[in-house]
Amino acid sequence: MKYKGILSSDARGSINGVVASRNRFGTYFRAKGIPVNPRSTKQVIVRARLNQLSASWRTLTAVQQLAWVTLAAQVPYSNSIGDQIFLSGQQLFVAWNLVLLQASLLQNNNAPAVPPAVADPVTITLNAQATLATFQVGVGGTLTAPDRVLIEATPPISAGRAFVSPSLWRFLATASATGTQNLTVNFTTAFGTLSVGARVYARITPFNASVGMKGLPVQTSILLV
């Protein structure tokens, strides 16, 4: 478990059957549930990719692995309570290549000498209407090869719901240029029909399509009419 401050003013993780987390009201604690391993399609795909990349790491040469270790020391991340951390070389190799595989791109075994620049910031607009059965995401900003964006969305949720669980997001498509992306078919394939009165969220995340490094995501939402 990770925590900050006296009596856990900020905490994440679990210990002795108690889970600490945080929402917009602050830190809360709950009993730890036992996962039932539903093996959803998304879970099966992700696990297969993780197994593939873990096996690939073991086939890299010592020079290639060292290059990933060296690169990882240059790429700071934030953990669940905001502290700066650095991944191991293997963790970075897996994290970046997961992005490439999600985008249906080729795996990259060779780490760049320095972290590449990624298009930041990009902007997003959302046009979704239940009555017209349309779901369109607008990508703004500047995208120059090899930068692209991952486009994700949530299913229709309660209009008054302010917190979006990470598990709700689903990948819909990638885009290599700015402009409007008509993703109605992608959305209905992932979630079914759009529901009047519900709210949907969409987000785009820029990434370098050569190595898989992500930039900063931006998101928006719309009430369906």
C-alpha cells in the first residue's frame, strides 16, 4: 500500500484485506474483493499481448536490453499518489509496445537513444447524438508523422456521474491526421446503441507511432439527445 500524510490523507493499494483509494470526495477505504476473473474479450487480448511482449523481451540481445534500461532512466512516470518513479527497462519495453500493438502497428525491439518528442497538446471535440445515431470525434492541434492519436470512449453512463472508472474506457481507433473521425460503427460495435439522456466520454492520446511513447491525453463528454 502507498500512502501519504498522517492517517493516510492520500493512499492507494491494499493491505490485510483493506483497499485504499481516492475519489472526488477524498481518500476512502473498503474491503478487498476477490476477483472472479471474468476473462472478458478485452482482458484476453491484453493478457495475450503481455505474454507476447514478455517472451519477446527474453529474446532481445544484451545490448538491446541495456538500451531499454538506459532509456527508462530518462522517462519519469507518476505513480497512483503522484510520486515520480522510473520503470525498469523491461517495463518500459512492454508499456510502449503495448501501445503499438493496440494501434495494430509492428512491435519495436530497439530503444531510441533519447525519448522522442510527442505532439502536445492536441485538442478534442465530440459530436454524439442518439437520435441520429452518430458518434464523431474531432482531433485538433498538430500531428506530424510519426505522431498519431489513440481514440477511446466510454459506454453511455448516467448523466450525473462525475467519476469515470478507468475500466470503462475502450479503444475505438487511431488517427494519423487532424480532423473529424466518424466512429459511429466503432462505438456501436463496442457498446451498442446510444441512449438519449445518457452521457458519453471520449479522449484522445497522442503517441509516437515508431516507438509507442504516449503524450498527454485530453478528454471531453457530451449529453446524448
